[in-house]
Amino acid sequence: MNKKKIQIVWGTALVMAGLGVFYRIPQVMPKIASIETFSNATGIIQFCFYTLGVLLIYGGAKKIYDHF
């Protein structure tokens, strides 16, 4: 595989991982909130998860966009 194809595959994988983060947040947050240590910090944890998802999607989309 040449480098350009690898970059497209990697960019697609990043976008899919970012979308997966958005899909899983509503399912995981109640479990995290049930842990006593993290129950007071659910807002910041949720913010971090959404930021991670946005960064993954942005990075993957940038790789795909730069290819074309």
C-alpha cells in the first residue's frame, strides 16, 4: 500500500472512532456517574469525552480533506 492510501484509511478510522465516541457517551455516562469518586465530576468528564470525539473527527476529516 502506498502512503496516500494509508492516510485515507487512517483518516477514515479516526472519523469512525470519533463517531463511536459520540455513540457511546450516553451509554457510558450513567456507569461513570454511579462511581462515587466520579459522581461530582460528570460534567467535566462528559465535556472531555465530547472534546475527544470532536478532535478525532476533525483530525480524520483534515487528513481526508488534505488528500483531495
